[in-house]
Amino acid sequence: MAAEEIDYNIVFPDAGISERHWQGTKEPVVILLGWAGCKDKHLSKYSSIYNEQGCVTIRYTAPLKTVFISESFGYKELRSTALKLLEILFDYEVENSPIFFHVFSNGGFMLYRYIVELLHNDKQFSSLYLIGAVVDSAPGSGNVRGALRALTATLGPKISPVLRYVLLALFAVTVFLLRVVLYPLTKYVHKNHYDAVQDSPPAWPHLYLYSKADQVIRHKDVELFVESLKLKGVPVDSFDFESSPHVGHFRDFPERYALKCRNFLVSCMKDLEGTEIKRRRVQSQ
């Protein structure tokens, strides 16, 4: 399998660090999916949480045009990206390691949606062992105002005011028509990421980190999503940072944020160990 045409970064930990933290078990592989417009130098700060724990980390952020244009118009361009990301695990021969995700905002969650679908439906990935996922500032559903705020932040201050206005106006009209007005008619052809994962959720544990102060993703969207997963039997937990902005929880509360991620990863690994023990007992009977 050749993972080509995507710009990712992979970091392998020192063997001594992995052994100290995981004591003979395979170290986890953490795949971080950045928010729209995320720079790798920012994503690397999050990956350091896991590198310091002796994990392999893979960092990737989908291009802006894919997140804001292709997905808005219903083109499933991120599906091929999801396939290539999973193929990376085989390229580096870590496909037998525990796999863990850290997903940011709708930009990362869109890609996560296609990864989940591949893991559900593609037999070539049936051997992968998913242990958990952290979801930061996502998912949101049908929020045109939040999408405009996200695009505004992504465009930055350097773009000309006229071009900014034109892009925002076109994007607003497109999103409103395709994702609000026409969505009841088109959702059976192309569900949005929120509904797709909600309808066929992954079974592995999830931790949702969000904030009532988020101006891009409505906290009620996250809370309703979490409750729907609980009703379907998915092991899920959540934490409201209350005052931090969109994808700003780590910046405002670095120690608390890192501790929650580390503790959740450790708990997922303990669940894995328990599953392995049960499996060996059944095989020995």
C-alpha cells in the first residue's frame, strides 16, 4: 500500500520512553486530524502530549478547499484521503498497534467520518484495533453562522476586504441552500458528517471536549450528539471547559487538557488489556 499525495507527519518515540510507559505492550498510534486552516506547528503541540507518553503520532490536516468547498457541495473528496491515512499504518508496519484518534473541529470530524465508515465497511481494515478517540470542539450541525466564523478565522487578516466579503457571501449562500434548505431532500444521497456518524457510530470509547463559550460550534450540538451516542451504547464521556474559545481549550487550560487526554488514553489501553485477557481465556478453554 502506498500512501501518496497527502502531506502528513509521523513521529516515532524513543524505545526507552515507550517501554517505560507501556511495559512490553505495543505503544499506541495516535492519529491527529487538525481543524481547517490548522498549521502543523500548532498540531505538533498536541502531538507532544502523546509523544511524551511514548506513542507514535501521525499528524494531518485536510486542505481548506476540501473542507469548505468540496464537502459543502457534496463531493466526497475526503473519502480518498481517509483511505490513504489508514494505509499509512500498513506502510510503517504499525497496523497491529492500538489505534487512537484525536480530532479537531468540523474540519477534522469530516475526515474522521469517512475513516469510521471505512473501518465499518472495508475488510482490508478489519484487523485494525481501535481503542478510542478524543474529539475537540466538534461536531456541529447546520450552523451557518458558526461556519462563517470558522471561514473568517481561517482566511486571516491579510486577505483583501472585498475578496473576503465575496468569499463569505458565496459560502453562506451555498451552505444555507445545500445544508439547510435542501438537506431534507438530499441527506439520503449525501448525509452531513454529524448525521452520518450519529446514525452509524463507532463502538470504541470517545471523550468530547467542548466549551459553552465556543462561537463556532454550538455546545448544544455537542451535548445532543453525546447523548445520542450514549443511548446507542457507545462508551462516551465529555467535559465542558466553559470559558475557552473554539479549539482553544489546550491554550487556556494546558495542564487540565493534557491530563484529560493522557488519562483517557491510559483508560482505553487498560480496556484493551482486559479484552486481550478475556480473549486468551476463551481461546484456552
